Amino acid sequence: MSLQNLGPTHTASLFRPLLAELIGLLRALPGGEWGRPTLAGAWKVRDVAAHLLDGDLRKLAAYRDGHQVPLETPIRTDQDLVRFINSLNASGVAFGARLSHRLLTDLLELTGGWLAEMTEVLPPHEPSLFAVSWAGEAQSQNWMDIGREYTERWHHQMQIRDAIGEPRLLAPRWMDPLLDLSVRALPLAYAHLSASDGTAVALEIRGPTEGTWSVIRQKGVWRVLRGQDPSPNALVRMAADDVWRVFYNAAHSPGLRERIETEGDLNLAQPMLNARSVIV
């Protein structure tokens, strides 16, 4: 496959069908399954659902209603941002503990519909309220911020599916846009690594969704392109059901590292395994 620049990836049309998958999953979930542990740290299934609800409400409040969360202290550094987001996440999940499973599901269906409606009418190429910092952007367009929200809702649903043993949504319909968005974290992951121009690292995905992306050093900076460099200095090969675990903070999944194949210079491959398409 020839190398291609990454253009805009539009995901607004996927919010409604992704929401339908989530609501169907939760409505069929027996009460005891809501307490299962997930890959999301200490969060159980119900906590992940509560986090999704909190995310919907915060996004709607900011974009639809122009509401900004008051800051207790200024955000001056990346560490300040991480602390702020962790605090918001923790308080949202804590509030969710007051809600029944049925109420969580009912509210998610309602807020998810509102969010889908909002994303469908946002002008995709106008500036977004929030930059996608994990992609190294100081200013993002709406399509990229919408894409970030799509990846959030997709990977948290996969955490639930993984916890209860349900199939992941790995078909190209879901994964092609997810991967084209996720790999935009790679230049930032490689930014600290010096190499000569032309150095290339390829990521090859196999499974229900397949594809290849390359991180290439050009004019002193790293760029990510769709396709495989003809002679990469390193190659990382993963299954579709493993690559999301790497990008979305689930690299501790049992057996994951043993399943990942690497070829060539391991020092060049390592930043790809450390890349994260999330802030926290």
C-alpha cells in the first residue's frame, strides 16, 4: 500500500449506532455483571457507564450551553490538566453511584441521543472548543474533537464488553476511523527520539480490521502516514483486539505483550508501544 497523508476523519454519523450498541448491551446486562472489574483501573462496569454519562453531560454543557467548569486553580502545565481531568472523572463516577443500573442506562440513552444530534450539526472544519492534546494539537477543528469523543465512547464500551466477555466491535466500520484517529498520537510519542531523516517504523494490524500505518522521520520531525514504508527500520504487528488496548491504557491486559510481534530495531519500536491516545 502506498503511503498516504492522513486527512480529516469524520465520525459524527457513528455516534447513534455506537450508542445503540451500548444501550442494547446494558439493557441485557444482569445485575451482578455491573460489578465486574474492568481494564479501567479500579472502575467496575457501572463506573465506566457512569463515566460515559458524565462525559456526555460535560460535553453538552460546554458545546451546547456554553458552560465552563470553574477552575479551582489555573491550568498552566500538562500535569495541571491531568489533575483537573482526573478530579472531574472521579467526581462524575462518584455521583453515578447514586443511580440505579436502569437509571444509568435510561440517562445514557437520552444524553447520548442529544450528543449525537449535536455532533451531526457541528461545522466539521471550524475551530473546536478544546484541542486534542494527545495528538500534539494546540488548536483542533471540530472533526478532530468529535473524533476524540468517538474514540472515548468506543474504547470505554470495549472495556465493558471485555469485562463481561462480550465480542468487541472490531469490524472496519468501527475500527478504520478509530485507528486513523488513534495513530495521530504517534508523532508525540516519538518526539523525544532522535533519528536520521528517512527512519521509519511501521504498525501492522491484523484481524477483522486490517491496515498499516508508518511513523517516518522527515525534515527533523516525525510524521504518521497511512500505509507501509517499503523498508521500515522497525515493525510492530498486533491484532485488532490488542491495538486498542495499547492506545487506550489497557497495556496491562493479560498476555498482551507476548502477543505483540516486533521486528527490527526494538528501540524504535518501543515508543509505539508506549503511545496513548488519551490524556489520562
